[in-house]
Amino acid sequence: MLARIAQELFWLGRDMTRAEQTARMLDGAFHADVTGNSSDGGGGVTLSWAGVLAVIGAKPPVPGEEEREEEDAAERIPPAYLGRSEIAPLLTLDTESPASVVSCIARARERGRTLRDVISTEMWEALNSFYLSLGHYDLQAALLTGPYSVYQEVKERCALFWGLVERTMLRDEGRSFLEAGGRIEEADMVLRMLRVAIPAGDSEEERHEAEALALLQAVGGFQAYRRSVREVPDLRRVGRFMLYEGAYPGSVASSLEDLRAALETADAAPRSSPPVLRLGRMIADMELQRRTPEAIGSLSELLVRIQDELELVDHDIDERYFAIAALAAVHL
Amino acid sequence: MTMPTELLPIDGYTVPAGSVDELLEADGTPRPHVQALLETLQRLGPEALLEAGERRDTIFMQQGITFEVYTSDGARRDRPFPLDLVPRVLTAAEWTVIKRGLAQRIRALNHFVDDVYHAHEIVRAGIVPWSLIVSRPCFARPVHGVRAPGGVYTHVCGCDLVRGGDGLWRVLEDNVRTPSGISYVLENRLAMTRLMPELFAGHRVRPVDHYPSLLLEALRAVAPGVESEPTVVLWTPGPLNGAYFEHAFLAREMGIELVEATDLVVRDATVYMRTTAGLQRVHTIYRRLDDDFIDPLEFRPDSLLGVPGLIRAYRAGTVAIANAIGTGVADDKAIYHYVPEMIRFYLSEEPILENVPTYLLSDDKLRKMVLERLDELVVKPTSESGGKGVFIGPHSSAAELEEEKHLILADPERFIAQELVHLSTVPTETGDGRLSPRHVDLRPFAVFGDEIRIVPGGLTRVALKEGSMIVNSSQGGGSKDTWVLDDGEPGDFTPGTLPLRPPPRLPDIRYGGWHGQAQQQQQSAPPAADRLAGGEFPAPD
């Protein structure tokens, strides 16, 4: 398979998952926002808007800050006064902001157009009509009145896309790269959410229990948690669940497993493939950590370590499969 | 059965003077072969056509069968491809003539390309002047003396045909570089079967969907010396190209890689593509960009779309390129004039399809005649395509005539003049659901591998503006599905000629599935009386 095409497929998978996860998280934040305001005030506010921005790593919509592009993600956490009316549109509709749902889908559709000969016709039509439907919406109005329906549509259309991948796309190398992109993005997004929810050196666990709940709702894993853990969700249990639970498809562990499986299928020589080997080490390391009782502080350190490793995996993938295409681009 | 006189679905349908209509006789009655079609159209009425038109636009938008237009405020917008819902119908007899005529013409053009870059026999016989050939912008010096693998140069051809007021088919233009439009032929047929299935009733229309297999077969057939399965790729300039839809369509239908210049690399006079598993050899390239851009070492050095060293590999015979390099010399408008002579010279046959009468302006006597009759003729620049710079005498003002006269006198060799052909018309839906005559042309597509194969029909382009004869889609043209009726001519494969095969008898397959399944269904559905008596279901109050 052409290296350029493989890379496009990988990023198509990433864009689709990014759009879905962003929509889910915003939906969770809206939910938390509404319930927080209606009940006993501040205590109920769970997944804060500032937290959402920090997860995405997007800059707050403050004018005059354009020059400070390369800031650390932690510094980008906006002032607390930023709320729903600023952040939700920024992350949903803003075509200028690359992190918004609309931008993700527009990118995915452009990639789909380039890849029309590789992906199935039905997948392309799903992508194209997804993009067109976002254009038809009066999203601004929909966000103010019923954001639920907007995010529901995004979730459903993403599910349709992945369902069509499952049903209609040939299980070849290309499919593996698409899958790999989707899984690495999912692992990355969940790790980001966990890192925002479980800050380092924070001992006030109770304050974050409601946040843990919102987090679960945001990734759509609430029911899965209830059925799997059967204990009152607190931040630590939820963190462990989202990190280690191999039976839950959204957990970091199962994303990494799927990522490894996809790369093993795609690679002609998986036993000497750096990304596959690194993933193997990561998975083994996580299994070891799962069996070791730990304090909340060390969990947050672990999260940082896993995310750093994941970045290296991404780098390895780039080197091993796509670099040959990038080489040509440089020469021209 | 309704009487033919009641079969007029169109009030005030008047065929423009000088043209013939392909579906209706001069007095407005349907021609015999489309009786059933017009009956159906009449029964459906304008509302059905309008409604189907809306569905068509939605489906095309969703499938991305669109082209970009610039709106008045300068923004780019996608518009659905304008497919007219009334098909154009050709009889089997008409098609046989066209098919044979095109095959003959393409064979002659292929001989000509081979001759131009090798023996120059036609020049030595004094038929085509060498000075004219070498002065063509598409004449490719770098491939002089290079024989294409398999001896085929014009693998994919699309000649433009028109039908004049006398009802005869003529060739208006040859296109043996990178003709496009075949994807619309296939998509149009698919869309028509979905949108207007009623129209097909009572007609046996020859299928077109085998084109991708024909093309792939031909591209494989010309692959140079391969011991295993040859690798065929389709080379596109990229997603920004106007015909990208077609490139992706063909690559998908043929199941081959769609490559860009950055994906190809030449090592040791062999072409490779960059894959995730390293370099992989490429045997045949179906390229969809012009000679000028394909190799910056031999042609335009500023081309970013090209692959350096490609011509070296081509000369070494390690890769087949379709269409071959330098074929543009055969479809130049100044060479067009000589094609009937070529057919006589190379094939010793009389041309089946005629040219439109054409005058070379470098000849003094002809130029004088042309300048006198400029208001009746069509003048075209020799090395342009897509309807660019075409001057139509009868549609021009006095000032425009004067301007064209100066242009011709300044550089007579850049132009040719042709008699105006009154293009035939076909009923077309014009926005209100009613039918009016619109002018059409026809571009059939031929594939030349081991032999020449032509897909029945082709792309019918229609000028949607009343009276206009410019059918290019960049200038407000649409298209029509083109039917070739099957009335039992031997030699062409059609599904209708297959003998009916009764389905096999499978006595072990019973209605209701397997034994266990049936039992389970019985158990899980107790009789209604039990259900009400039992305590499982709360009885309604």
C-alpha cells in the first residue's frame, strides 16, 4: 500500500475519533453545567469548561494572544470566568480552530475525497453527508437551545462511519491503518481527560468524585463501569477502570491492544517493528502497574509516563510506515 | 394502446431549423424505436420529472458527484453534476456504423503515431508535410524512435461525434491524450436506473459497466515483460484537479493504486512506488496528465507534478505509459484534416465516418475563401481544447468578425476553419418539467489493448441554453444517459442473450429453517390463551 495513502487513512481515523470524543466530552460538560446550576450551586459543577479546554489543548478565545503559540498545555488553562457560551461554540463550530468538531469533520471529509478509491463508497457517502449535514444546521441556534441533538448527531454519524468500516471495508493493510489511527487517538484523548481530572499532588479526593462521574458520562462509559465494577464511582476507581479495564472498549488498555493488533496486521515483519515492540512493552508495564496497589499521586505520574510513551509510539509509526512518503515531499 | 398522434408529450416543441431531432420526426411524432419511452414520459408528466430532478440533486450532492462553480460573490460552491433525465437513444444499426468507424479511425491514428516517431512513411508519401508535424506543440522529441510496449500508443481514445442536419455522423475532434468523461457515463446510467426505472421498461439497453474491466485488461496486456501479475497504477495530478473524481472512480473500479508524483520514483531506469513496505515495481502507468508535466528532466523543468527520470525508464522499456508519450500529435486540430487520408494510406480502406469539412488557413486560396465566408464558419485555434477560443461566425457581431479576421491574418497557421454543423437535438427537461429541444454531441470511449473495444454509447453532452451549440460542462453544458438499443445484433455480449437457467432444486431446504430453531420459536410463543391465564403478564384492568 502506498505510504501516502496509509498516512491519510491513519489520520482519517484520528480525525473521526477526535470529533467523536470532543462531542462526547462537550455533551458531558453541558450535562454537568445544567445539573450544576439547577441544584445546590457550586458543589454540583463537575466537568468544568476550563477542564474541557485543557483536555483539548486548545487556546481560550482571548484576543491578542496569537503570538504565544508554543505555550505549555498547563498554561493554556483559561481564566475561570470562561464558560459555556464561549467554549462550546469554539470547540464545536469554529472553522478557524483546528480542534473543533466541524474542523475535524471537514478534514476527515477532505481525506475521504482523496481516498475515494481506497475506502468503500458507502464510507465516503457517510463522511460526505456528515459534512454536508453540519453545513445545513444552524449550529449556533442549535447549541443555544438543544446542544444534546447536535452532539447526538455527531455521535451517531461517527458510529455509522465505523459501522460501515466494519461492514464494507476490506480487511487489508489500509483498514489496519485506519483502525490504528482511531485507536491511538482514543487512547490519547482518554489519557488527556484522566490527566485533567486527576491532577498531580492533589489530595482532596472528595472534591473530585463528582468530576469522576462526569468523566465517565463524557466517554459514554457510565453503564459499563456500573456493570463491571459495581462499586460507588470515585476518582481512583474510575481512573483505574478507564486505564486498565480490558473488557471496556474505551479504556486505554484495550485501545492499546487494538492498536497493537492493527499494526501487527499491517506490518510485513511485526516482530522487528519498533512501534509494535514499544507497544508490547507498554502493555506489559501497564499490566504490572495494574497489579500493584498505588496511591492517587502515583496514578497521575503513571498517566504522564504512559502518554509520553504513546507519543513515542506515534513517532515510531511515522518513522516506520510514512517517512518514505514524507521524504519525497521534502525532495520536491 | 394510445394512438401515435396522442403521444406528443410536448406542446410547442419545435426543432431548430437546420437540425434533426433524434427522438421525434420532423412533424413531432415519436420515432418508432422510442415509442415506449415517450409514452412513459407522457404518462409520468412534468411533476414526476421535476421530483426526480430534486432526488437526483440530493443523491449527487451526497455522493459527491459535483463540480465547483464560482458564485457571484467569488466563493466556490459545489453544484450537482447536471444530468438530464431524458435519455438519448441510438439504434443498434446506428451504433454498428459508429463503432466500426471509430475502430477504423483509432487504428489509423495509432499507425500515424508510430510512423511519426519512426519511419515517416506518410511524410515520404507526400501526404502529411513534415514541417506541419514537427511544429505541433505536442510533438515529443524525447520519444523519437521509442517503440511503445505492445506497439499500442492510443490506449484510451474519446472521439467527439456530431450529427448534422443530414442525419449523418461525423467526427468533430479526436482525443487521444487523456480524454475524460467515462465516469459520468457509468454514474449517469446508475443514476438513471435508480431515478427513472420506469423509462427502461420496454427497451433492452446495452450495459456500459464493463468499461473498467476492459481498461484494466488493456493496461495489463501492454505491461512489459512480466513473469508475475503486473502492477498497474493510475497517475493523477492530485485532488485539486478538476477530473479527480474520475481518477478516483476509475482507480476504485479497477482496484488499482491511485498515485501522485510523490509516490513514484525511478531507480536504475525502473519505476517504483513508495509503499509502507518499501519500494514496489510499477509496470503500467495510466497517466491522467499531459506530456509537458510528466518528467521535468525531459519536458518542462518547472513541473512539480512530474517524476524525474520517467522518460529514461520508458525508453528502456521497463514501463508502459498509457496513453503513450507524444500521442498529442495525432489529435492536433491541424492534423485532424489528414485523418481520412491516413485511413486510406495505412489501412487501404475508405473512411466509414467522415470529417467535418475543414480548411487549413496556411493555404492562400483557402484562407481567402474562409475570410469571405467568415460569418458562416467556425474557427478554432489548433492547439487548444475544452472549447477555448472557438469562434462561431453566425453567432458573432460585426466587430467580433473584424477582430477574428485580424487574428487569422496575424498568424494563419494557428487556426483552422470548419463548416458549421447544425448539431442534432434531443428533448431535454429545462427546469419547469417540460421538454424542449437542446443540441447534443457524443463522445464514445474506446480502449485499445490487444484489440479495440468500445463501450456502447458514450458521453452525450447537451447544451442546456436554448439554441446554444457549446456543450462543454465548463460552459453550462449538461449530460444525458446514452442508450444503445439491443435488437439482437450478434457479436456483442449482452445479458439478454444468455439462455435462461432454472434455479437448482434444493429439497433439503425447507421453509422455516432448522429443526431446533422451529422448536425454539414454538416454545417462546405460547398460545394467547395461556399468556392471559398465566401470571407472567399483568392482565390489563
